[in-house]
Amino acid sequence: MARDSSRRRETLRKKASARRAGTARVTTRRASSPSIRGGASGLRRAFDLLLLALIAPLAASGAPPLADVHVHYKWSQREITPPADAIRTLQDNDVALAVVIGTPAEYALELQRLAPQLIIPIWSPYRSPGDWSSWPYDKGLLQRARAALATGSYAGIGELHLIGGFIPDWRTPVISGLIELAGEYEFPLLVHTELSETSYLLELCRAHPGLRILWAHAGAILDAAQVGEVMSACPDVWSELSARDPWRFVKNPIVDPAGILLPEWRSLIETYPGRFMVGSDPVWPVEQLDSWDQADTGWQHYRRFVEFHRGWLGQLAPSLAEKLRLRNARALFAVH
């Protein structure tokens, strides 16, 4: 089975490479020069930097720049999407700013080292499969979080999955501790709630006035009226609409079958024009999240995730579209 898994991963990687028309082909020999620090990792970084230097002039299609505020770069993606390929994908899609969640967290820093003007890394508590559901019970998590934030390398915390059925009360030590750290560092806290009611997030935000919450997927399964309830009650909640597309969170869509933004969502966005953003959430296939024997091919689907948002953003007034596409994210993460 391990042999079959390796073959599948290699096939996926070859297909992903074949999709990238125009990508420069670079051949290198194994270097032995002691001037390259870090051994094998140093050689890989040197290669990535060389590749980026060659492909950067080819990147971008000319579409308006976009901020993607929900980008994953995970252990299950890295084998078929090396760091340089991930950066190239962002550049090809005219992404001007990407908020990256690494699993483990250090993976976000790898991307930032290659493109410091493009990548905003936020600290993730997840290190391995299953952490997204077990993290609130990790007694060593707060110590790791404080040590990581003290380095000055991160600009936020998340994504924190707070999903009905297994998540404890937000007042428990680990969850409340991360909330306190976000407030202490004045960082946005990326929160993923997946509950049929709004009470969990409403209680959390009301208990922490001034805490900037970036609400993943705008509540994922909630309708526009429920999202509006939170936006009205919590002035420091910002909503991002990643995965609110035809392939993932489909229960309460934001567009009709023809791709037209629904009136209730248009009204909500126009009511809170400075607090909505977009993102890709490049995770695929969603029904096999973090499968041990299958690579996550989210980055190979990146373009369709982003183009979905460009489609409905184009239906808004240009000044409003620009806010959702770029300006709101820059304001939240203090990027000038």
C-alpha cells in the first residue's frame, strides 16, 4: 500500500507540473560547497530561490491584485507542491497578499522567506493529522504558542476549528489562553465555527471587545441573516468567504446556479463593506481531510477557487469590489 501511495503522489506531482505552462525548467547537480548553509535544506532553499528568480517575470495574468486571507500549506501538500511552486501559483493568480496557515506552523515561514512581500504567516496550533479536532486538549500548546509569537515571525493566530460535537467551551484553558494571546499581541484571530447557531461566537466576541476576529467562511453553514446577526452585534468581527463556493460549503450558497451574487448576500456586503474579504482555502478533496495515504491537491485546484470569487466580485461596484478584493485585508493586517 505504501508503494501505491508513493506512485499516486508522484503521478499527482507530474500532473501538477504539466499544468504550469511556461514554467522554467531548471536542472541542478548536487552541490557540495560548504558555503551553502544548512546542508540538504540549504540546497533546497537555494534551488527554490533560483527557480523563483527565473519564473517571477512570467507570473501574473493581469487581473486586479487580490488578497487571499485563507491559505493552507500543509504536510500533506508539500510533497506535490514544493514551496517555490506554491509561490508561483499565487503569482500566476495575481495574489498580492496571502495569509498562510502552516501545518506545521513553520511551513508558513518557508513561504514567507521566499516571498516576504507576499506572505503573511499566522501561527497555527496544528502539527499533524487530527490536531484540528484535538488541539483544545493539548496541555503544551500555550507554551509553544507564546514561544512562537515571541519570535516576531507571525502576524496572527489560527485557524482554530470550533466545531459542534467535539469542541469544548471557549472558556476552557487552551482556547481562552489563545484568545488572551491574540489580545496581548493585538493579532487577528482566525476562527472557524461550524455550528447551526450563532450563540458560541456571539458570546465569545461580546466577552472580548476589541479582539479582532477573522471569521473563517463567514460561519461556513450559516445563512446571510445569521451572519448579519453576528456582524451587527460584534463590530470587531471580520468575515471571509473562502470555501463558500459550489464545491464545498454548499448548504447556504452566496451565489445562484448561474454565479450571480444572491440579493441577501449583496445587501449584507453593502451594509458592512469594510469587513468582508475573500480567500481560497486550498484544501482538496474535502471529504478525505488529511488522509494519511493521499496527498492534498488543493493547490492544484487553486485557480478555480480564486476565479469563483473574482466572478461575483465583478458584479459589485468597482470601489466596493476593491475593498473586498484587497483593501480590507490590508487594513486588518496593517499592510501598507
